[in-house]
Amino acid sequence: MSEDPDNHARHGVRGILLLFAEGQRPDREAIRNFVNAQPGVALTLDPLSRPSLFIVNEGDTQQTVANSQAELRSKERVWVELLREGLTFDLVGLAPGKPVDMPEIEYRFDCGKQLSSGRAEAVQLMPGSHLSGGEASLPVLRALLALARDLVQHFEQVEVVAWPPSSSMIGRRFFESTTTAWLEGGVFPALGLTAFRQTIDGGLQSVGLSFLIGQELRIEPKLAIDKAAATRLGVRLINQLVLAGPVERAEQIIGPDGQRLQLDPSANRKFVRVWGG
């Protein structure tokens, strides 16, 4: 029995979130220092660097005006636009403004004893508005994750990252290593960018793959008796599906252990069902 992927993959929050302990989020100056240290990254827009109108009351001193501006800024979201690989991304939630709201987290990967989402402040990195509709394309995804990886490497204060499509929290070292491996030609970082959940009939179903290809993977119960083996199979299949795209018709493949497998699109086209061949 398949369950609607939209009940589990959270598509409402765009991009990826970097989670900091309270009071540790970077400000605009810290981002400028980051850009100066990254030859492949440029700062293309900083809205707060533009002069803005501010109503000054009679009797206000320069200090009271500065304090009022700082107070107003702390109640707003501070953001900048960054360029990487010819694509622009918005970095939202910088200090001293408001942090970004935390997404719902259901799965954790190599987080150890790091901070929980309840004690975290989030900064959000998301594709610019001109990339709307193309967030899941591989060129945009690669550039987004590469920029997020660069930020994680630069800011030691990043403790974990959150990937909303799979409702996942990912430890910084695990995210950095798996993302770097993929960017250098390795396998897709399926654990984290997707997750797996057991269905009520004993099958194993992915969470978050539908964001990437429009379908979730469902390993049928007879193949999912050994959950660890089924998860390894799922990771390998996701690596192939991210490259090949959605399954439109029945296909037969050879699994990693030499077993024949059949991949069928479900009747509603929302799932790729995996059976023993």
C-alpha cells in the first residue's frame, strides 16, 4: 500500500537551511568576508547597502536615529544575493534581522548530540526568483548544494543543515563529505536529501524523491524484509533515478546483488514500485 508522498515531503520551504546555535548567525559583513575567500562566489545584491528613507523626528540625535534604524532592522529579515556558477541564490535570515522559521524535522542523519531544531536559528539559502520552477533541475541543485557546502566549510558555527523536501536534519560533516563526493563525480547524496520510512504493510518508501523526479520510490514488502538491505538498494536506485528521471513504463534491471528487479510506475504515477523479477 503506497501513501501519498505529499503527506511526508515538505515542499513548502524552498532551498536548504543552515542551522546555528542561538546568537551565532552571520551578518552581512561576515558574508562579505566569505565571498572574498571564495573565488567562485560573488555578492551581486545587498539591499541594505542602498540608502533608504527614514523619518527623523525633531530633536532626534544621530545616535537615536542609528538606534531606531538598528531596532527596525532587527525586526525584519536581512538577506543578500550570491552568484555561483552563473546562478543567483538568496541567503535569507542574516543577523541582526529575524532568523528564518524552522521547517518540520522528522529524520536525522549523523547529527549526534548537536543542537535540536528547537534551539536553533536558521539561515535559508534558496534559488533566486528567476530560477522559479527549476529548483529541482540538476544544474540548479548542484550549484545550490555546492554553495551550501562552501558556507558550511567557511562557517564553523554551522552545526547542522536542514533539507525540507525530506524533512531531514543532516550533520555538518556528513553533509560536507557526501555533497563533496557527489560534486566530484561520486554517487548522489541520497541519505539526507531523501529519507526512508516503513509503510504500514511492511514496504519501504522514500521521502523527498518526488521533489527531484516527481515520484517516490516504494520497495515492496517481500523485498523489504531486511530493512538495512532494502535501504541500501533504495540508495542505489535513487542515484540512478536522479540521473534518468521518472519511470514512465515498466522496466527490468539487475540489482546490486545480481537479482532481477522490476520497476513499475504506480497507477497514479506518483510512485516507482520495485518488485523481485
